[in-house]
Amino acid sequence: MRLLILGGDGYLGWPTAMHFAAGGHEVCLVDNYLRRRICLETNSEPLINPPSLHDRVALFGALTGRQIEVAIGDCADYEFLSSLVQRFQPDTLVHYAEQPSAPYSMLDYQAARLTLDNNLGVTFSAIWAVKEHAPSCHIVKLGTMGEYGTPNIDIEEGWISIEHKGRQDTFLFPRQAGSLYHTTKVLDTDLLWFYVRTHGLRVTDLMQGPVYGLRTAETNLDPRLTTIFNYDDIFGTVVNRFVTQAVAGIPLTVYGKGGQTRGYLNLKDTIQCVALAANTPADQGQLRVLNQFTESFSVNQLAERICRVGNSLGLEVKIETLENPRKELEEHYYNPAHSGLLALGLQPHYLTDEVATDMLQTVMRHREAIDPRKIQPRVFWKR
Ligand code: USQ
């Protein structure tokens, strides 16, 4: 398979590129280092800052004999992306190239504008590049479970059949996102659905929950093949943050009542899900939506688990309840379907005590680099 991976420098993009290259596929990854730049600008530099793409690709090649092509550029720039798609002729285009932080998207006008322009701009360029130059290419798009929000009914896998005044039809499941970032993903889905309907593109939209972890089979080959690992309030996701806070001796920052429930998955399972989607493409003219997570728990349940496992390792972990900087339901019904990827063969890696222990021990090796100024929330939805 020929895979073009947009956003190849990111938390998910880099391990995905290595996974496919290790499996013998031809991989080209694209990035403009936007995430690294925003991390620097917002004092949100990661705990583990990986080498440049060129350096990592060279090291990966030396260790495995597998080559990965690197293209540095802005995927929202249509001329750049379309000439790349025309030349590379991908079978699969994996689209991760988005500003992925909900807090960043709520920081100020400039950050909101950048999120909107980048995320929609890349999706639009990718759609057009594929439509014009590789129309049978399968687009695998990273969406988010946050597109659905937390409705008071069961969340279906993408679609819902509605009976209204005696007639029935099937629609995209209603979406009500809780941040501008999540809203750009809703808009992405609508754009993709429009071009699937009108131009017969083939698309899989993966509705992913928060991801945690730092290990995949390939990152284990050498510490320098690591992926970016944020623990700050802007780019760090909650599991990675709690693990780092536990190691730093800072009370775990539970926002509000802590009843916020999400569907989570291990980084290894993101890679697995994307590979399953790529290996069984959507049909031409199909928008396939898959809910991508393996288990659900509340913020309180997560905090208690990290606290218990951390204390068993001799850390003195405490939990603190903070005023919620976000606008979200803190107690709610949550029952999303997620059978599609399991049916494709997903073998989940759950957040067991062993997995939490391994994360804590890995972060303990970087304890000196933790900057306590990056922990407390700096972005507030309501202000
Ligand atoms: N939370 C805390 N304390 C913290 C950090 C977060 O209580 O210190 C809470 C949040 O308020 C939220 C939940 O934990 O209710 C999850 O927050 P998060 O920061 O881990 O996840 P989120 O902002 O929703 O975004 C992350 C990724 C995003 C992805 C999304 C999937 O950054 O790219 O799309 O997870 S989902 O949450 O399912 O929409």
C-alpha cells in the first residue's frame, strides 16, 4: 500500500508512519511542524521532545532498513498538497494534520482563527487533491468522539435512523461539540460527507476518544524514535497529564465534579484501528464512520486509578478538585456504540494497572524535565 500521512510529526502520525513502514508499505509523511511551533508559543513544550522528522526517519531506516519519505510543507496549501498527491499516488491518505487541542482553540481570537483555518483548510485541500488526482484513494480521517458531545441518548456509530410523521430516513448522528476544535471536526465530517455524496470519494471517519501512552512496537526500538508527549493543560490529554502530575507530586487536576465520562484508548490501539481501517477500505461513494475507543471511564475513576497505582509505586499521589475551566456537563449519560472496529478485528489494550505502572515508570525517568508551571489550567471557556 502507498500511504500518505498528513500530520506525520504528531503524537499519532509518527507512530502510524513507523508502523506501516515496518510492515513493508510505502510511506510518505507530511508536516509543517505547526504543533511544535504552537507548543513553543504557548509555553507547552512536551516532556519528551522528539528529534526532527529527517533525523527520526534516518534513524528508523538505519535500524530497520525501511525508508520513509518526508515532505515538509503546509497541507492547507493546495498547490503543495495536490502536487504531492499527484506524484505519490497514494492508495490511502491518513489525515491527522489538525490543530488537536480543545483548550488552544478557546484561547483567543488568533488561536480560534488558526484552528478553524488550518483544520478546515487541510481537509478541503485533501478532499480536492484526492478528487482531482487520485479519486480511488481511501481517505482515513481522524475525527473525534467529541463531535457527538454528551447527549442524553445512546450514541450510535455515525448514523441514526429517524422516524418523523410516519416517514423514515437515515442521517449523520446529531453533533454538538464542546469546543471550537471539536466543532472543526464536525465541519470536517460535513465537508467529507458532501464530497462523498457528490463525487463518490471513499472515506472512513474515525471518531476517536482521548488517547494515552507513549509506546508502540516501533517506538520501543530506540528512545529517539519516541513520539511527542505533552502533559501541559493545552496539549496534554487527561491520562498523560495525571500520570505526569502523579510523578511530579502535584495533585491530580480533576476539573469540576469529575463525572465527565469519555471513551479512551491506548496509543497502540490508535495505530491498530487506523491499520484496520486502511486494510479494509470504505467503498467508493461511502462515508464509513467508526467510533474509536476501547473503554469508558469518568475523570474521577481515572484519578482514583492513577492515585492507587502511583501510591503502590511509592509516589504520594493526591487528587484536587478545581473549578472547571471548560463548559461541559460534569455528570451525564454516556453509552456510545463501538462495535465496528471490534468487528474488523481490534484487540484492545486496556488501561490496566500494569499499563499505568509502565507509564508512570517511563515518566519517572523524565521527572527532572517536568515544569510545574505547565500543569494548572490557563485557558477558560467562559472568560
Ligand atoms: N480533564 C480534567 N482534568 C485535566 C484535563 C482534562 O478533568 O487536567 C477533563 C476534561 O475536562 C474533559 C476530559 O478530562 O472532560 C477529557 O479531556 P482531554 O483534555 O483529555 O480531552 P479533550 O480536550 O476532549 O481532547 C482530547 C484530544 C483531542 C481529541 C479528544 C477526543 O486533545 O484531540 O479529539 O481528546 S474526545 O475527548 O473524545 O473528544
